[in-house]
Amino acid sequence: MKKYIAIILGCIGFSLNSTAQQLPQFTQYQLNDYVINPAVAGSRPYFEAKSNNRYQWEGITDAPRTFTLGINGPLKNQNMGIGGYLFVDVTGPSKRTGLSLSYSYHVNLSDNIRLSFAANGGVTQYSLDGSEIKLEDETDDAYINSLQNELKPDAGFSFYLYGKNFYFGGSAPQLIQSDLNYEDAVGTSGRIVNHYFLMAGYTYEINSKFKLDPSAIVRFVNPLPLQYEATLRATYLDQFSVGMSYRQNDALAMLLGFNLNNTLTFGYSYDFIQSNLLNYSTGSHEFMVGIRFNDTGIKRPKVE
């Protein structure tokens, strides 16, 4: 019976077991790129704030829910960027709540190509609400009915190469592999594991009205196999966008977006499950809203 808590946590995605992916995934990684790669901060001539809300596996009780709120932008007249974001990731009785701050530095490789490096750091609180876990035998040593918390530091490193119509970047969050041990939860010890992300994209201007934006992201968590996701998005008049995405052995997704006066951005995506979870869930929703402000006028090669 002691193994039940570990099984529950592993199945719902928060798992303390080092063989599970511990960070959430976002279908709208194109629009939510700073959260994936902090080196993005400062690559655009304005500040932007974005909130992303993901409701995963609709129809499954206690399925993952993720909320982020971030802001990033350039320092005026300097080759630097700053940013930060708050996040809450809830899965059943477990929760991750944290803050991450970043600093990036940009160098010119040519007139139209730049490379940035970023370091980020913060703290994450891992919580486990034992009152939400029901075991068949409540006298078992593994049974807890209290709220357990662990506060851990976090740090990461990232890079971002970008030009007029392309970008390529990588990030490595969770470099501090802290141990997690809930005092009153027998058999739930574990370790925070490294995650690695690679992302790339290209903007192809069909004409003055239409653009195509193919992109891809690769995720790696040892010892799981590489997982890739490919997306194709079409944009009309820099205002309306529609796209499709494929996540390996997991889901097909539909994406919709709207940009109002280059100030407000709205995004929505729906994942159509392709894995065995199709028997239990209808899919996943993701919503994004963003706002641009404080345009510094600094010229950047990145195409918006």
C-alpha cells in the first residue's frame, strides 16, 4: 500500500520519480516562448506581458492545470534584457508554485543576426495535500492527511540565435537537482531532474498579406526518449492566425490567434488526444492573452 502515493503522483505527471517529465508542456510555445526560453527577453523592441492558462485532459478528474504570468523586455540603449514569470501547476493533490527571474545579454554576429545568452533563477514550492489522497487502508504508514511543503531553489541557462526571419534556441531549466522528501509521506522521496529544450522557427512571407510560420520544439528528460512537436501557423495581415500542431505520440492541436493593433494578442489551442488517454479524455484547452507596451525604439532583426 505504501507504493500507492508514488503511483498516483507518477500517473498524474507531478511525479517525484526521476523518470517522469516534471515540467508542463505548452501547445502555444510560439506565443509563449519566453517561459520556455528566457534568452528571448530583449530580442524585441518592447516589453510584453503574457498570461497562459492550460487545462489538460478535459474529462479526467484532477488532471493537470497550469497558469503562468510573465513579463520581459529590453533595457533601453543596452544589449540586455530582463524578465520574470510566476507559475502555478496543479495536478490532483500536488502543486508547484514558483517565481523565476532572468537576465539576458545580446551580441551582434552580423548586421541582421544576434545571439543572446540568459541565466535565470528563482524558487519553487512543491506542495502535497494529503487530505486529497484516499487510500483503501487509512491506517497504512503511507497515509497522510496534512499539507506537506518543500521550498527549493531553481536555476537555468539558455541561448537564443535570431535574425530577420528565423530563430533557434535552447534552454536547460532545473539545473539544481534538489532532493524532495515529504516528512510525513512515506515512500515519496525523489529528485528534481534536468530538462532540456530546443526550439526553432522560420517566417516565410508569401506576399504582403500572408505569412507562414513553421516551428518545432524538442524536449528531453533522461531517461525518457526525445519528444518533438511541429507546428505550422498561417497569419493574415499580422492580425489573424490559424495553425495546426503535432506532438509525437500524443496529440494533434488546432491553434487560433488574434492581434489587435499590435498591442493585444489572444491565442487559443485545443489538443485532440492521439494516445491511449483518448479513452478517458476529450482533449486539452489552452488560452493565452498578451499585451505590448513601452516600445524602446531599439532596432531588432526579429520579425514579429
